[in-house]
Amino acid sequence: MFDEQGKEQGMVGQGGQLYVRSDDEQSRWRVVWGEAVEEQCWTAPHQEAGAEQALLVCT
């Protein structure tokens, strides 16, 4: 999992859960699980007010 500058920001764990640590709430991240173009996507956090976790949807 990489930020828009290509810096590693997290990892994908068991069951496809993403683990990210970032203070930047406006970030987009590139999730890569293979070498083909079809094996990557971009995602951005969506967090409900007061929630401890954010929902990430790949597009």
C-alpha cells in the first residue's frame, strides 16, 4: 500500500484487511496485490465522525 508519492504506508493482512497509519485524512493510496494493472487500485478513507476505523473502497 503506497501513497501518491510512492512511499509505503501500510500493508494488507489476512482476510484482505488493510492496515494503514496516516495522519493525512485527505490521502489517496494505491493498493497493489500483483504486478498486472488489474491487480492494483486507488482508495481513499471514509470515516464516520467519532469512529476509530475508516472504510476503504478500491476503485
